Amino acid sequence: MTPTRRSLLTATVGATLMPALPRLGRAQAANTIRIGVLNDQSGVYRDISGPYGIECTKQAVQEFGDKGFAVEVISADHQNKPDVGANIARQWYDQGVDLIIDVPTSSVGLAVNNVAREKNKAYINTGSATSDLTGAQCSPNTVHWMYDTYMLAKSTGGAMVKAGGDSWFFITADYAFGHALERDTTNFVRAAGGKVNGSVKYPFPATSDFSSFLVQAQASRAKVIGLANAGADTVNSIKQAAEFGITRRGVKLAALLMFLPDVHAIGLQTAQGLVLTESFYWDLNDRTRAVTERLRPRLRDVKPNMASIANYSCTLHYLKAVADMGVAASKASGVDVVNRMKAMPCDDDAFGPGSIRADGRKLCPSYLFEVKSPAESKAPWDYYKLLQTTPAEEAFRPMNEGGCSLVRS
């Protein structure tokens, strides 16, 4: 249904010059929900969500329709800097933003997590991977949507070990996400009887040449090089590994967090045979194909991936909670609206049925894919073949193992 009382505003702003949000009259402000999409719009994670995540958010608002209140969507670039992200979040919340979503880069995601709790505002993280968001740093104001380092380590890392990759070397982005992904994958490797031959941490986001790290990994004689990074860093690592002929010598690459746009950037000739985990694929079923088709006018020749489409999914669920409890109540307390989201079942065309646990973890299946060869691909973006599915209730860390203070034993 075409909305009749809907205001869509996109304000892409720099972190060092963020103008105040447009002032609304008292009555208008009381009946307007403001959603801030905070992500990387100019750096290594831009193509994962960035402008595409903003468009997916707008699509959710459009599909939600007119339920008697207005919705504004604003956006900003946090530049992968925790201080910048926290400052934007604080200003937004102070100026009347009701919900912040997306926020890739785990160090930024954790910083915004603290601000949301301080301000008692709602926060749905779809972009950061650190499992600490539902563990030691869980918050009653926060929902963690879609994926995390535990899920990725269990699916991709576990599959590599089962296939004979029992010795690993990690190339790790030196910040919270990389550390958590290496930690969680190491735990799965060792639990399966494997070993870690070593690791190297590189400066993030200031690294584009991975040659010296790949040489160290090769010298370790590990069977698997675990790439504990994402976005352009993963793309560059895989391309440079191919240039050095590392995979031709029998070494496997484990892309522990990889997205459809990364495969597109690498190309099937180089990416073929890689295994990876996503919780969404546009060609997975009739519902994923349907939402992808509805997004086509906004995304044009780009298919959504699990990061960008998660903004669509979480926005729909949040707005359903707002409609259920009322605008005034949802604006008054971030904890209350998050609790209402937890109490309501989730269901949308991107991820299907799901739920949100007490620790803030949104549950959905995880899918282990293998990248097709050029001969197997029949059309643009036809890149994945499904190897296995992990059900939602098994994909993520058991709630009683995370150390979240919200979980009652």
C-alpha cells in the first residue's frame, strides 16, 4: 500500500559536520518515528550495506504503510571510528531519533550499544559481528539481528575442519570483530581436534596490502588460512592469495565473513569453490526472490545480501512493535519497545519466521554455501549453491553460555 502519511528523509552526513535534524512541531514530533541508519558509506564496508542498507530500510517503511504515524529515515557515515559513531548516536538520540540500526564495525557497534543504554533508546545492530553484543556486553536496549562470530565460526569454520582442515593460521583485522571471530573459530577448531599454527593481526582499516601476512600464513604450513576480516579486506586477501598461487599449493582459504557483493567483486573465476555462510540469499526460495524483486527499483543492478536486507527485516519488526504498543510508549522507553519486539514473533520475506531471545539475539537459520564456477552460473548474481542449513535454534551460541546479564539461570 502506498503510504499517505509517510515522510522519507535521507540525510547522508559527514561525521565531522552533522547538521541538526529538521525541527518538527510538537504535535508532529510526537507522532513521528525517526530511524537512523548508521553505517560505512565510504570505506571498506560500503558495498556490504552502505547506501543499499539505507534503501532497504526505506523499502520496509514503504511496505509497512500508513498506520497512523509518520516515519523518517536518516543516515550518516561513521567512518569505522568508534568515537565518531558514538558521537553521532548521542546527537541523534538527543535530537529525537528513536531507533538506530545497522552499525557495522564491531568496535563502533559496541560503542553505540553503550550510548543506547545510557539514553534508554532502541538499537538494532545488523552490521557488527561480535557475539559480545549478546554476551558480556548485552543490553536491554539492543537487539542483534542476523549473524555473529559464533554462528560464522560454527558454520564455516566447523565445515572446514570436517573437510580435513585441521590446522589453521589466521589473518585477523586488529579490532573487536576480528578478535572475536578468531577467538570463536579457534574454539571450534580445537574442539574438533584441530590446532592453530599461528595468527597475525593487521591494522584496520589502514591495510590494503596483505602480501606479507599471506607469506607468514603459508610459512606456517597450516592447511587453512582463516580470514578473520570482511568487506574489501576479504576481497583483497583472496585476490592476493590467488596472485601468489597459494590455493594451487593445496592451502584452503576460509572466508569467515563473506557477502554476495564480495563474490561479485572477486569474480567467479577466482572465488569459485570458496565456502561461506550467509543467513540470506536472494535466490534461496520464493519469498527471498519476491522481496528481491520488490527492491529492484531501489537497488537496480545490485542484489541484496544478508547485511543490507537485514535493515529491511528489522525495520519492519520494529514498526510492528511501535504500532502494537503505541507511538508515545515506544518513544518513552527503548527498553519497553525492545521487550515488545522480543514478545512478538518475527516473520518477513527476507528471513522467514523467527524470534528474539532474552539476550537480544534474533534467531534465523544459517546457510553454508559454495561459490559456483563460471560454468555453473547461469545469470548475473547466480553465485551460490547450498551445501547445508543450520536451523535457527542451533545456529547461534546457547543462551546460557554467553554470559549475558539478562539471562536468568
